[in-house]
Amino acid sequence: MKYDYPNNLTKEDLKNVFNSKNLLNDNDWQLIKYHYQMPEHRATATQLGKLLNYSKFTAVNLHYARIAKKITEFTGKYPYQGTNGSYRWWSLLSTADEEGTYFP
């Protein structure tokens, strides 16, 4: 199953985010770079966690959400909001596929 939630971030928004000084820290950039460098830019939180030396994949999920929240604060644009009212923070920067128990 493919998860490709809509958001209204534009290329210009992301350009402004990525060119903004001090919005994203070195750890944020490292996570983004590792994700982008993966084959077809596809990675699970477990794979990224190993590259970042995190002990649990949940740390990657939290880090990803923190990056998305910084982007939302900067742009004023929010990610997809589920029917239960919670935001899908990862959806601001990614799509996902369900492959067994993994979500690359």
C-alpha cells in the first residue's frame, strides 16, 4: 500500500527552507542526506537509524517529525492531518510504502 499524503509545500518553500541559515542543524542535515543517498531515496527508519547510530528506529521517526515541525514553523504549511486530528509529520517530506512490517 502506498502512502502519498497531499501537502501544499512548493519547491520554492523547500528551497527557502534549505537555504535558510540555522533552521536545520547538522544532525537534521545528516538524516536528510542519508535518506536522499539511499537507492531510489527509499529507506526505512531502521536503516536510517543504523546509519545514524541510533539504538531504536523510533528515534528516527521523532527526528523526522522534528524536522517537519521546523519546516511547518518556517513556512506556515502543515502536513496531512488524519481523521483523528493527528498530523502525519513524515508526510511533509516523504511518501511511504507498506512492505510487511516496514515502511520504506
